[in-house]
Amino acid sequence: MSRQSHTATPQGTRRTIILIAMLAAALLAPSAAASTRHKVLPTGMRPIESKVLLRGADKNGTLHLIVTLRTPGIGAPRSAGGAAQPFALQGAQIRERISARAAVTALGGSVNAEYRYLFNGLRVHIPASQLEALRANPHVADVQLVTRYKRMTVTGGAVSGRGGATPSNGGAATEVQAKNVWAQTLTSKAGTGYGVKVAVIDTGIDYTHDDFVRNGDVTFPTAKVVAGYDLVGDDYAPGEGGIAELPQPDSDPMDCSIEDGGGHGTHVAGTIAGYGIKSNGDTYGIASTERYTSTLNTSTFILAPGMAPLASLIAIRVFGCDGSTELTADGIEKAVALGANVINLSLGSPYGIKGGAEQAAINAAEKAGVTVVIAAGNEGDKPFLVGSPSTEDGAISVAALDDRASYPGAIISNTANSWTLTTDGTAFGSPLVFLNTNLYDLSTPVSGYLHKVAQAADASKFALGCPATGDDGATYTPDWDTSVDLTGLVAFIRRGECTFKEKVTAMKAKGAVAVVILQRQDIIDGGDNDSYPPFQGPATPTADIPVLMVNGAAEYRVQGAISDYGDAGIQPTEVKITTTPTAVVSNPNYHTVADFSSGGPRWGDLALKPELAAPGVDIVSAASGSTDGVAWFSGTSMATPVVAGVAALVKQANPKWTPALIKSALINTAKSVGSNVLLRSVGAGRVNALNAVKAKVTIDAGPNATMSFGMVYGDATGVLTKSQTFVIKNNGTSTATYKFAAAAAAGFTIPSGVTLQIKYNTTQMTAGKSLTLGRGASATMKVTLTATVAAQRNFVISGESSLNAIVTATSSGKPTLRLPVFAMFQHVEKFAFAASAGATRHDLSYSLTTGAQDANAANGTSQSREIYPFVWLARDGRER
């Protein structure tokens, strides 16, 4: 079943990045001047020019900036495990902040926050006209635009009862092997995350929910939510204007209810470290005999435990009840100050780069011993959509996997049960299963007559069923008779143009007892008869009537049933909509990357982001504003806390490990997602808690723990060679011997003429060669990519061509270590443009100055080509 691509636009107006390029109609090679290569991707890591910063001014001409001062931060406070800092440094910090504050005020600006732990700096609003004066101040080391971030959720809502709501946290814990780490005994809390503090920088946490409460402990701080702070207040929503622009902080980080727009942080927290709620409504673990072990059966729980059920939580609220946030760096600062070991950031903004305002905060958090886990984003699988701040070095960027095997279905039969709508049209054939997209409770059948809502202009076609006026002022031209009475009818309409909610609302208003939505016509015309319109989740788009979905393959039977038994058919017959345990719709995307999950790599240097993947579709967790209710959300927001919880398990098992070691262990031990899944979509693959906890040997390939050769340009003038290194280190107490290999990722091949070789010093690590590491020992290995002249001629001149390879290190009885190796290939040519006589801006001729290496075999012959300009409009959260 296909899912709808949900691309939410961050609130507020923003600058538009305009990238202008030229495309040759017949020859789409990235071009260059006669003696230099023109690279299609910039090599810079971040825009720092004032003209770029000025584009981020809001409608009032004000810049929202983070200003880094020259005196360093003091690091984590002593209360959070930090080292003592000299009084001289603290004094210098304070003096510099005071001076910088005065300078900002003198320039007509305002200081909205101070940073002193992670770095020494200020968050300010300042007139754009004063930017140069601010940058010229001797105390100012760097200036960055504040990024506006949104919550990384695509669908979701409260669930009434369990409603077949699987997979739950229990499903996620099983899929990533977290449950197999649980090893609590009468005297030990091993494998539960005990002693590790995980900060949830989000909408706050409903710490009164039973998933976080034992023995009536509902006064903040609690035994589970041990610390926190509300940095914003309920009404904060930057970009909305007025009072919504102004944070109203307080000491209570309570989440808003789902009904009021909140619930995101509570849901995330439950996935990380919820206790779990049993079928009788009691919080798990209250009874002295209840322990978290690998054999715990959670299948009957109302809500299964989180990944690290005995970890502690810190609630840092940076979102109001609704809207976006500009306080991410503030949240990181507060989390470190409160002693976090792991930070979860289920937020972001698309088109992420390296070097945003949060990079300094993440660097400092890592230096303070904090592992930072961030959502990759929900913009779809195209390249470069992965969101910041997950694209910053040191952060773990998390993609979402679809781990739901099937979806609840419904069947349609007549009230006398003399027939059921079947797949083959026979009375005894297999029932035709409709997707129960809003999880309507069909234990009591819903009855009505089948009715085709036809197009007014062509009654043979199903109407789209859009209203004249939709949500948020949207307008449509209805293609159906809007005066029709649908009382007592099951309305059949087609997907397209307006939202599901708008369609269903329009049908309900006419009296429909149920709505069946057929797949979009263009999808069917394209040959896809198997996919259904996307599953929506409980009570979405409505809780009032059943909303069913059907694919193209079933339309013939649907048409026949309506013609024969519909309200205007040959033999009008009342039907009933019901379900059975076997009435399910299989998920064709089961165990692969979710279609909304943002694709990488990182823009600029093509670092491999995201680096890990975890379950993120239809995740059931705690619902804020309820005592023991659950909510069902999808998004990379839901995948991120799975990884954060696993990071807590690794931290408990290895309390002295640095964030870099924890990140390497998580990435090195991840499992393949499956065949033909691009590395730029999932990084190393599915996080595996059991192997990560067991791992004592790690591969360090730099701040992102993966290897990217970036854009590999081949001009076919000679053999191309590029090399990178990684360090393999034995962090255990016994000797370890490893063998190494490099091969294509599952389902891929390494292009002909391209090779990957692994060397230790001068020894090539071919089959049979091994490397032994003593306790605490490490070795530097080199990976060399080579491309022959012929291979470079085959590099693409348009589209996408990438290297998807894995370096493996294997040792008997130990987890296999995996290092993703990524590159994008591009053929380049050297040629000069020369305008022909009388040429217009859309008609230029040029002469190729290349020789025999030219992939198009032009060999210097002048050719006439049409050149078309295009504009790519892209936005990120730094833009106002």
C-alpha cells in the first residue's frame, strides 16, 4: 500500500533560495570553462556572507541571530558532571556578554537569551541595517541565522482503546532488538537504561500520564521525569506575530493536550522510556515481581514499555501548543545544564547543511559527553532533503522505517449475507478487502446502499467529491451535483485535488453513512493497480463514519456491485460494512524505508545523512491530556526516540563511552534494511540494540561515523584515485581479530571499472588477511576508490548515480561491524560556450574542446544546442 507524501511547510514567511542553472537539451553534462571543472554542488559548508544573512530578515527588517563570542563556553556545570572551570574564565565570559549586550542594545537590537555552557553567546534580534556593525564588534566571533524548526510528524491522533493499533512501542522494541537487551533481576536493573538521563527537547511531557507514573507520583519533578523547564509557554508560535513571538518561560514543562495541539513530546518520551501500561490499566513495574526481561510478553499491554524503560527523562519545552520554534540551541543548552546523557530532537527544517546555528551547540554537547539524536525529516526520498539540525556533524540523523505488516480491512456484504463483494465476482470467492483507513470500529456493522457519486459532466466517471470551500479558505470547483441527498448511502468517490478530510466532510454533510475512496486516476493509468490511497490512522479524516480505501484492481468489481445492487442499480440491496480477523490489507512497504522519510545526502559535501533508521510508521505511545490513553503518530519524529532509547541502553552498558563511541557502535552494528535501499535514505540501516550493546570494537570514520567520497568527478583523462581512512579500535578487555571486505550494499553492484580496496599500512586486506587488536589498541585503515578511464566515461551526465557499498569487519563470536561507503558519480567535460550569430538567450551554440575522453564522442566538433534556464526554489527554516 502506498502512503501519501506529507510535506508540511514551516510557519511564517521565509527567504527563498534561488539556484539558477543552465540545462542543455541534448547534452546535460555539468560543464566547465575550458580549463576548469564546473561542479554541480557547492563545496562550502555554510553561507556566511552578510548578503546571505540579510535575506533572512523578517517582514519588519529584523534579523534573528545567534551570536558566538570569542571567549569559550564553560562546558557542562559541575552539577551535571562537568569539570570545574577557572574563575578567570567565568569572569571573562560574563564581562564579554555584558559588553556584547550593550553593543546590541546600542545598535537598536534586543537580547533574548544568553548561552554560557555550550558556548559563550547571545540570541538577538537586530535591525538588518546594523548587521555589519555587529559583525565588526571585536567580541563577536561568528553570527548565524536562527533556524525555525517544526515537529517531524506526518500523521497521528488519539486512539480510543487499542483498536488493532499495532505495531506499538512493543513492536518497535522487538524490531530493533531493544527488548532482547532487557535483563532486569531482583538485584540488577541491567539492560533497562537505568541511570541514564534522556532529554526530550520538544513540546514538553505530560508527566502525569500513567506511562510515567508509579504509586501516584504526579508532582513535578517526578521519579521518571526528573528535571525540565518550559522555555516558551503555551502561546509561543514564532512567525504568527504579536504575543506568539514572545516566549513566556516557566519551571513546569507540562505538555499541552493532543486536542490543543500538543502531545508530540509526550509521545516521544513514551517511546524512549515509558514504563508501559498493562491490560488492566496498571503501570507496569509497580508489583515487586514485575521486571523488564527479554521474555516479557507485552502483546496484551494497553501501551508497551519504551526502549529504555528505566531511563530517566528530562523535559525541555521549546514548542508552544502549536506552531514552530526558534529555541533549539536554548533547549540544548538547558538539557546539558540539567545533566542529560542523551538528547532527543524530533524536529527539523528541510535542505539541511553543515554549519548552522546549532552546530556549535551540538559540538559542545558532544564535548560535554551528550549524545544527540535528531530526526531526518519528512520531505520524501529525493536527494538533499534531509533536514537540519540532523545534518550537523556529531548529530545522529534518523530515518523512518515502515514496520507495519498489514492494515485493518473491511468487507462489504448484503444484510442477508447472501453475497459478499469478492475479488473474482463469484459468490464463494475471496472477499474483496477495503482498507479501513480511519480504524472505524466495525464490531457493530454499518448499513447502507452503495452509491456512485458521479461526475456531473460524465456520469461514467467517479467524482472527486471536493466541496466548493475547503479548509483554511481553499476553494474548488465541484465536479459533482452538490444538491444530491446521500442519506443512508455509502458514497464512492475518487482520490484527488482536495484533502481526504475535505472530501469526507462534504459527503457527511449530505448524509453519507460511509465513504469509500478510490485510487487516483493518474496512478491507475500509470499501471499501478495494486496501491491503495494512503492509510490515515485512527479518527482521521473523521471519527464519525467509516472511511474505506480501495485500489485500482478492485474497481471492476466495485462498478459491477454498484450497477447491480446500488441504490440506483438493477436490484437495490442494503449492504453492511463489517470486518473479520482475516480482513487485512498487506503493506507492500513492510520492512523498508517510509516513503515520507527525507533523503540525503547532506547538501554541500555529500556527507551520508541520515546515518541510521528505525521504526517510524504508526507508532503507538502515550497521549498527553489523558490518564492512560494512547496516540498513534507517524514520522521521523517517532523513529528518533527509538534510536535515542537504544543510545541510552548503550550508555548504561558503557558508562564511560564518549558520544563518538556510542554513535560508532550504533552505526557499525546496524542491520541492512533490505535490497535496493539507497544508503542516502537509511545510512547504515536499521539500528540493532543487542549488537550495539555487545560491541566492544568500533570503527571511527569521522564525526558522522560513515564514509562519503562526496561527488566523484570523472573526466576520463586518466585513472581516478581517491582515498579515505578509518580507525578501528578495541574498546574491550580481550584481544580481537578481524577480517575486512568491501562489497556493494544489498541489491546494488559496484560499477564496472570501479574498485574499493582496504589497506592496513601497505598490506591489502584481501580474503585470508586479518588484523589482531589487543586490549585498547587501534589501527588506521585506508579505503581507496579507483575508477578506470572506461568507468569514468560511463559516469552519468544527468540524473543520479551513486556508490552504495559496505565495508565489513568480521570476527568469530562478535557482532559484524559495518561501515557505509557512499559517493555520487558525475562525468564532466571541458568545453567552451560560444554564442552563434543572432543567437537569443534560449539558443546558444558551443564548441567542445575535449578530445578522445569525451563521453559523447564529439571530439571538438562544434555543435548547436538549445540552452534553457531554470529556477529551483528551495526553502529552509533560516528563511523568513
